[in-house]
Amino acid sequence: MLGIYHVESDLLVFKSQYPIEPEAEYRAVFNPAVLTGGAGEPIVSAFQSPSRNSSPSTVVSRVYPSADLLPENLLKFYVHFSAPMSRGSIYDHIHLRDSAGKEVELPFLEIDEELWDPAMTRLTLIIDPGRIKRGVRPLEEIGPVLEAGKSYTLTIDSDWKDGAGVPLKQSFEKSFKAAPSDRKPVDPALWQIKPPGPSTLEPLTIIFPESMDSAVTPRSIKVTSDSGQAIEGRAGLEDQERRWAFVPSGPWARGGYKIVIQTTIEDLAGNNIGKAFDVDKLEQIRKKPDSSIVTVAFEIR
């Protein structure tokens, strides 16, 4: 078995690189002659690992976007689980169905790597970009995954096994309706900034004109002083990802501040600042931002 050996006090400890399999038999062999260079019979110990808890407990805790009206050129779903999940054959357990219960044909970009976070509790599902971008063959031959005005249900089967090999406690469904496509770049000039009061822990709030990507947006915005010093605190998305709120670690001081935004921030259709995900070749393409960041100034009085 692959792993690491180390000594703790008078004990030799082995830490396996991989989880111990439930109910498997293992054998440990210690050969003192290798250490002393002399004689000595090997010491052998056999044991069986305990059985896994077979009672299902893992659930789909939430799915983003959380809104029930999503653009027909939606790019991603994020599926969050309450505990680590198993890797492999994930698309066998995920279904996108129309209002009649018919499965949408191959809606997701099925990649072998599987887009899990390090904790194996968040899965990113990318809707096939070939069925979003205009002028490409899949969209022309198969058609779009979502169509404006129609209703859909994303279903997660309960037979999907978690990291311990136990099926989910229950299936999960998210129903939503498709709205017209969103092909406009993200524009911070349309954001509504609500500064907090001085000497308080009130949140700095940004109201977006649309729902934003739940994973990309939180790491794309930070707050600094006028001189560029980072303001520590915690931020989160609320109101169906239409509102960003930042609570500082300490009270706000009077003065000038900046909201620093990565231009790679995304809305639900994958549009960035100054760049739309899908651009019609006949339309005029807007100039991309010269910098990787844009800033919005505000003042606390």
C-alpha cells in the first residue's frame, strides 16, 4: 500500500495515501532484522476494517443558480452536497427534463476530469457551449439545450453514491423556466452601490441588475482603502445572487474606498466585463478592457 511511515514516541505509524476500504482484510509485517542487521522473526498482524455506515445521510444541499427564471443561454449549474461524493459516471445520475418529462439530449459538456472542488462537495455542470454559441454546428443541427418560455427540471438521482459508497438519502429536483438569452457584457456602471455608515459593521452592498455566477463572483470582488490597502472581512451573495454584501472585520472609518473587480467576473450566461460569451459576427464587438481589473470608488462620510 502507498503511504507514509513515521515514528511517534515508541510507535511506528503508517498513514495510507488512500482511504481504507470497508470490510477489507489487511496484513502488517514488521521485520526487526532489517533494523538491527541481525536475526529476528517477522512480526505479523492481520485485521479487518469495520463495515461502512450503510445508512444514507448525504443530500444535495443546494443548486445554483438559485433563481427560478434563468436565461436560455445559461452556462453552468453548481451542485452542492452535504458530504464528499464519489467520482466517476456522474452523468448517469443527472437529468435535465422538459415540462413533459422528456430528457433533453446531451445537455452537458461531459468531460472525463469532472469539475469537482477539492473537498468533492461541489460539482460544476457546464451546459454544452456548442449549443449556446451561434453559428456553430451543434446549435444548428441539434438545437439549444434551453428555449425561452419553456419549463425544465434538473434532477439528481438518489442512487448516486457518496464518498463512502452509500447512496444519497433522497433525490433532488430544481424546476425553472427559461428566459430570453443574455448576451450583454457585465457593466459595473449599472450596479447600485450602497455604502455603510461610519463607525459601524454595516455591510457594503452591491445590487446587480441580474443574477451573477455564484462561484466566480465572490472571488472576483474585493474592497480596498483609497491607498490600496485591502479591507478584511467576509462577503456573500444573497437574493438569488443579485446582491453582494461585504461585512468588514472591524468598524468602517470615514474616507474613500475602492471596489476592485476582476474583469473575468461572470453572470449566468458567462458574460464578463467588456466581453460577451457569445457575440454575433454581424454585430459590432465592443473593445475589451485594457486592464484585468476595474475599480468603483465610494466614500463613507
